[in-house]
Amino acid sequence: MAYHRRALEAKLRELTEKFAAVLVTGARQAGKTSLLAHVAADLFGSVPTIAFDTPSEVDAFRRDPDLFFVNHRGILFLV
């Protein structure tokens, strides 16, 4: 599926320059992940995505959030 540019791209780029973490929320299937992937690819290249869809990822984060981020260094998407 082709990517559709969004008006929020400029604001997202601005926020990533000012903050270490940026939260993007919205309705399901609205294109949040596509937006982030597109902007991140332009700004940072490849960015790992951690999906909290699996119980094992959720459990690892809940058990020890600090260790979770030690094991997942740098820029990443938490979806």
C-alpha cells in the first residue's frame, strides 16, 4: 500500500528534535505506525519496532523496565 503524506509529519519531526520520547495516539488503523515509520526512516534510518502484542514482550517490560531498555538501546518504536 502506498504511503499517504500527513499534515502531522512536520510537527512530529519538530517534536523528535526537542524530546527523547514522543507519544502518538489515535484510533485503530488510522496510520500511526505508518506515519512513525516514514518519518523515522527519513530522520534515523532503520528503527526497530517492539510490538507489545505478545505476552512475552509485555511480561519482559513489566518485570524489569530498566533491563528492557538496556536490551533495546537507541531509537525504537513501542507499538
